[in-house]
Amino acid sequence: MQVKYKQFSKKERKNRNIGIYKNHFWDFYNNQNAKVQLKIDYTMELIKTTPIVPKKFFKKLTNTDDLWEIRVDANKGIYRIFCFFDNGDLIILLSGFQKKTKKTPKNEIKRAEKLKKEYYENK
């Protein structure tokens, strides 16, 4: 099923920037096949430019230290990328993984929270 999303004019577009902390995200990204990488790229562009990103793609995690997850459904797999906001519209990518259960693994959340803490300690 093809889903169509509203095209926003330049005036309506959001201008979020995306940064990457260390190589955890790149290690995850580079281990994915081309179809998954394209879907990740598409989702990142959507997050960067869409004023209100649908929860299907971008959701704040409850009971965390203000972590967000980028949600990618591609190639019959479900992928998550943890991130957080720094200085308003700067999104820092932390790590990613392929989701294999309904619940997000606690060890992945703890890892992302540790990376976020490191980011601020080294900033």
C-alpha cells in the first residue's frame, strides 16, 4: 500500500538539523542492506523537513531521559534509532537496532541513555 504525504512549501518546512554522536549509528546503518538504508534516509529527510512528524516515524519514549526513537519499517523488518534534541532543532543520533519483539529492549534504552550522558559530559 502506497501512502502519500502532504508536500510542504518552503515556507511551511521545518529545518531540523541532524548530528551523530560517535560511530554507533554509522555502525548500525552500514550493516543494513540498500533498501533499509534508503528507508532510513527517507525517514531522516521527513523528520528534518516535516513540521509535525507522524508518530509512525518519530516518537518520544516514555520513562526515559527525553529519548526519542526514529521508527523505520523496511524490508519486512522493524528498525529503531535512538536520538534526542540538543538546542532546540538539533537532533543527535545515538544508536540503532533491529526490533524483534513488541517491547523495546531495556538494554538498548540504557545504552542510548548512557551515550546521551556521555555526549553532554564531553560537550
